[in-house]
Amino acid sequence: MKICICGGGNLGHVCAGFMANRGHQVSILTTRPERWNSEIKIVAPDGIFTGKISQMSAKPEEVIPQAEIVFVCLPGYAIHDELVKIKPFLSKGTRVGSVVSSTGFFFEAFKVLPPDIPLFGFQRVPFISRIIEYGKKAELKGYKETLHVAIENTLEKEPIRAELEELFEKPVSIADSYYEVSLSNSNPLLHPARLYTMWKDWKPGIVYPRNPQFYAEWTMEASTLLIQMDDEFQQILKALGFKYGCIPTILDYYESTDAASLTQKLHDIKAFQGISSPMKEVDGGWIPDFYSRYFTEDFPYGMRFIVETAHEQDVAIPTIEKVCQWGFSKIR
């Protein structure tokens, strides 16, 4: 298949290498095409593989018209502008989708793209990914065993589902509504729970002696807060009329029963090992990095949609709002 990846971040690297390795013709639309090799190496749990990239460009007119599928692998703040940029060059029948939809993909795509462009978006990212050397080498730290996707702007959903299943080599199921993938208790709640419990009392002048591991040193306090926020999140889904389990509870998803078992589970996930907290080094130690995507992505382009939907549905979410307000106070 002819595929275009929009974005040169962690997921863009791994998706490009993974699909190119399987024999698909993959192009990259990126602001830094000169930094990409024509071949990218992917370090995966089951070995190392390479993928040949057919074209790298900063110009959508060079890579979008021939694409059968366009994958948006970008942070929330960049999605609107990217869709505007590629819109004039989309061919009839081209499918446009996002590798994760909780950062506002569907809300932006409905506004920007014509209603005859088929859209798709995943509930959770298909891979846990990290760049090793930009444009040359990346790590596929872990696979999702199953994928859940929303498909809109078409009645022919099954062919797209089957297409995605083939591309990612994992079972893919179709959501009943794009809300099922646009609202998420994954990163938009998971990350803020940890950030808030680490730094809710931080103020200028406080310097920490070390940078803790984000997951391997996850705390009971963070688990307790995450479960409380997820309880409120599930009430939003109930108000929307979704069937129970369409978005599993945090405890169900991580096969846990309480805060203690959830904490241990997060400690033990192999793909989470070695991930540091979003901090920057200063004289005397470390301080939070409020310019990290943990802040600039998960609060304004993840948690915000949860809060807005709760208000629309008149659902009380005091814990989520408390954490959200704190996060916004750090990025303003």
C-alpha cells in the first residue's frame, strides 16, 4: 500500500519502519526531511528490523496525492494545522487517520476536512515508541495486543478495519462512536495523576536531587488519584449512553483490583522501564519541565476534552477538574 506518515516523532518513526519493513511504500511528511535516512532501523522486543522509506518531504504536494492512507502521528496542538496543510492534496478515497485520537483528532478533522474523506482513529497507540537517533533509529518498546478504532464519514467501515488489521498485524475492532476513542482514561488521566502527585506543591526555587522513573517509581498516591479520576470518567461514559466496558476501567485494563495492585502492575510493565519523569537539569538538581508533552499534550489536548464533555453532560468531576486546573496553571 502507499502510505504517508505525517510527523517525525516517536510514533512516526516506528510506524514508518514497521510498515515499510512489511513491504508497504511509506513516505514521510516532516519539517525536517533532510535528517531522515532512506532506511530506518527499528529495535523491537523480538529483534531488529529495517524499513526503506520511499520519500521524505516537507511539502505535502509531493507525498499526499499518491497516498492511499495518511497516518497523522502528531501532538494535539499540531493536528489542526497539519490537516489544513494536507487538505488540498488529498485524493478521492484516501483514508485519513490518527494513531491516537484522545488529542482531538476527530474534533479537528470534522471541522477541516470534507465529509467525503473517510476518517479513522485509534483509542490507544499501537506501539510504545522511542526515538534513538532521529531519522535513523527508533525503539519499538511494546505492542498492543488488540486495537480499537473509530471509523467515520463512510458506510464502508469493514474494509478499513481489515486494512488496519493487516497493516498493524493485530486484531482490530470498531468502536460504536468516535467518542469512544476521543475520550480516554489512558494518557490524559494516567500522566496527570503522576504529575500532580509529584509536583502539586512545587514552586519556583524548589530543586529536586534526582529525576525519578515515571512508571518504575509510580506511587500508591498516584494510583489512588488515578482510580478516583477514572471513576468520574466512567460516569461521563454512562451519561453518554455507552455500554459498560467500551472503555475499560483503569483497574480492568491493567488487570488490577486496587491501588496497591495497580502500582505494582505499573512497576512491572517491561515497556515502561527506563522512562524518566519530564524534568530538566538545573544547578543543584532537577525541576519539572512544564514544556514537556506530558503537560502541553495531556492537559490542553486530552484532559480538556474530558472536562468539556462532562460539562455538556452535566456530570460532576471534581477530582479531574482539580488536577486539570493545576496542569493548566503550569502551562499558561
